[in-house]
Amino acid sequence: MGFIQKFGLWTEQQQQAARDVLARAEELRSVRVSFVDQHGLLRGKTIPASGLAAVFSSGMTCVSTLLSKDTSGTTVFKAFNADGGLGVAAMAGAADIVMVPDPTTFHSIPWTDGTARILCDLRFQNGEQVPFCSRGVFRTVVDRARAAGFGYQTGIEIEFHLYRRADHAPNADGIGKCTYPTPVEPINQGNQLLSEDRGDEVEPVAQRISEVLERMGIQLRSIEVEYGANQLEVTLDPAEGLRSADAVVILRSTIKQVARRHGYHATFMCRPKITDSKSSGWHLHQSLVGDSGNAFVPEDGDGPISTVGRQFIAGQLAHAKAACVFANPTINGYKRFQPYSMAPDRIAWARDNRGAMIRLVGSAEEGTTHIENRVGESAANPYLYMASQLHSGLLGIDAGLPLPASADDPYTTEAARLPVNLREAVDALEADTVFAKAMGVQFVAYYAAIKRAEIARFERTVTDWEHHEYFDLY
């Protein structure tokens, strides 16, 4: 009996999906067995397709310290302590954890012949869920919503920058030079919102990205030129639960890898230090789906949103500071919160106003009433971003929170401000005990420690600004 069967880790749907995948395995050369780490990045191993059956039986081990690293790859916990530095004995001594594949996520990788990928959940060797697994954290709150009678539906608008690689001179194997940070050349300059001419300029690579995503089962609603130079936005149709977060992971890795193979560099960093760059955001459209459909549609046709919807918004407002660290996990991301920038700077909602943190949109008559939370940066881990949003909304419903007045002037209205930096966001996360309990006290302490390690590294670094300001003056 293999690990997966022994601990009953697959549903009937997953078991059937596994049989279907194995029936196609002869067409493949290799499979990337991957999980999503705390930063929203894919980690894993590549196996020959002939080894897939064994992975579907017993999973695949990987070192647990992958969960103990900050964005530099530095291990920030004492992994060789008896508790692994995290209060978890199963992680002592950099012990192995098990990547358990989810066969329903199996998809081809069209830009490399005969290769596919499958996403995994993380388990300890005793079969228990690893509490720091991003996908597991999101699944927990999706199950909580389902127990309350709701599905969680999200639509994606996510921005990124696309540049030409200045060092792209591939050798005979098609591999270019590796330098860090990647040297790039701008494609265009100035503000270019929805410019057809600029869209045509990047059409060859944009079209290739769209075609590859479609072959992977991800249909783009649109790909468009955004406000800043070299900036694009892609949008996805709404999807429910884990499928939406999985799609974002696949989309981002696909865009980066396809761009690199064509001599471009795509980055989801919020604000690159390149002339004419603008901040990239991730606008998350959300609704709850009940037995009778969209639970945000007003019950009696009166008002713009249902009671459940009002309470959901109120919960997101009440816990916005605590949730901000998951929506904006990088030091760079907080440079986006500027007034009159189409990004929020305070905690407020409004009807169809892109300056508010939460924008109420859609039509009650058409059953499309939903909210768009504009707080996130494009680098956010999708599982943690969505989990924090759903937890906040459900807390609002559980507490029956009243919805405050709308902010028709979102940059002047009196309202609490969003955190101005990552440190303030981590402080807010730790201070909101209700939210921390909902997300998991152990997980919150773990995530806060990783972010504080990144902050400490940043504060020890001499910046360009410091050198320019003081080198000659003193």
C-alpha cells in the first residue's frame, strides 16, 4: 500500500484523474512534480514519465527547509533544532516532507517537448498536512466557506512588465547568459494605456503567451497594454476555489518562462527601478456562490448588494491591515499605495470607483454583483492572498458586521490608512488576534518571522539613495 492510499489522501475525483493521466503517460518524456512555496513560487523535481505511477502511489519527498527560506533563499529558522526551528518535530534536522500530487492539476508544458507538470500538496511522513503549505492553507478556508454553504469565486486582473533581455545570446542549446539582476532594454517609453500601436509592438510574444496558456487550459479574457511603459495586464474569467489560485501560479510561471525563451524578461515585481515604470497591481474580483447562485445579489432587489455581501465587505475592511501582508508580501509593493494613482491608500469601499480599496461592481439584474479588491500587488502568493481575503469576509459574516458608508471621494475621505511598509503590515497581522486565529496562530507566527527576516536584510543593505545622498556631502 502506497503513501497516498495508506493515508486516504485522494478523493474519488483525484483517483479517476490519476487513472486518466497514467493512460496518457506514454506520450510524455518527463513530468515536473511541483509545489508552491510560501512566496508563491514553484519548487520541485523533474522525473521521467515512467516514474509517474510511483509518484502517484507514494508521492515524492523534498527537503523541509524549502519552507524555511525568505525571498533570498536564506534559511531563517534553526532547521537542525529538535523542533526544526518552527516548533514542529517532523521538520527537525531538515527532514523530508512529501509532495503529494493532485492529479486534477496535471497539464502539459507546450514550450518544451513531451513535458508536463503536476501541482502538489505537502504532507509530513505521518500523513498529516504540513501547516505551512500555501495550497493547504487556502483549502482550509475554502472548506470552511463550503461548510457555511458558500463557494468562493474569483476573477483575476494582474499586471506585469515585459522587457527585452539585453544579454540574450543563446548558445547551441538555446541557453542565454545568466546574470543577476537580469539586464534589460525597454521596449517603449512613456504612458501607454491601451495603446494599440504599443500592443502591436509586443504582439508576437503576447500572442505566443496566449497560445501556450490556451493549450494548458487557461483562456485569457484579454491581454492589454497598461498605463506604464513596458507594462501589460492579463485577465481571466472567474473560477472557483483552488482552481483560480492554481491558474495564477501556472499563468505567472508560463509568462516568465515563455518570455525568457523568446529573448524577453517578464517580471511581476511591483515597481521596477526603470524609467517610466508604474506599479503593477493585482485586482481580485470576488463573490460567494450559494445554492441559489450569486450570494451577493440583493435578496429583494433593493440596494446594490445583499446582506451577506455587505457583511463580507465589512469583514475585509475590518481586517484589511492584517490581510495586507498577504496581498503585498514584498518591501517594494508598498510603494504602490499612492493617492490619485488608481491604487488605494486607505481602507474604504465605493461603488465603481477605482480609487477605493474595494470597488463594488456588477449588475443585480444580470446576477453579476461582486466586489473588486484592489489592494494586492502582482507578486502575491495567490493561495495566501485569496485565503486572507476569504477569511476576512467570512469573519465579517460570522460577526454580522455593519457596512460603513461608501467613500465617494476615496483619497480624501476619513478612513484608516493601509500599512505604509512591510514592517507595519507584519505588525498589523500579529496584532489582529481574531484574524490570526482564523488563519492559524502557528502559520501566522511562521509567516511573520519570514517577513521580518526579509525586512532585517533590507535594513542592513546600503541603498543607492543613501550613497547618492551622503557620499559627497560628508
